[in-house]
Amino acid sequence: LTKNVPMFVCTMAYPTVPCPLHVFEPRYRLMIRRSMETGTKQFGMCINDSQNGFADYGCMLQIRNVHFLPDGRSVVDTVGGKRFRVLRRGMKDGYCTADIEYLEDVKVY
């Protein structure tokens, strides 16, 4: 998943760290539903950037569980995965998307 990756612009996420989310905005409700339906069960998380919309670096989040509430909101249990750099920004149905490249950690021996 490196092209047109859905982006949740909200907070900082880190690899291996749980990131529980309360999703109530219609654009992100749609994004979460699509992530579940397509089977990728993941999306990018970046912090806000007033000039570019969102930061140049972020972290993929893997959806572990979604609890859909009767009014359309959801509580999403995610955990951080790989870190990435944004190559190109886009938009789809109200939420941000990006083409990304994953960052590789330097191995310590």
C-alpha cells in the first residue's frame, strides 16, 4: 500500500504503539469503512501542517478492531506500523490521500 493511501490528519502515531480513535467526522467514517471493506485495514496518520495540509512524515496504522455505534460514529482500535515519507498529496471524497514511501531503520548490530 503506497499509492493513494488514505490519510487521517489528527495526531502523532508511532510503530508498535496502540492508537485508539473516536471517529465522528463523515469523511473519516467513510475512510474507515472503505479500509475495512477493501481488506487493507490500514491507513496513514499524520499531524496537521498549516502549509501543506499534513506533515511530510507519518506512520501507518493497522486496524485491529472497529466498534460501530448506532449513530454512525465508531471507536477504532489501531496500532502503529511502518513509518513513511509523503511523496505526493491528494484528496478523495473529502479526506486526504498520499503516495508514500516506507522508511527503513538502520540496523544496529
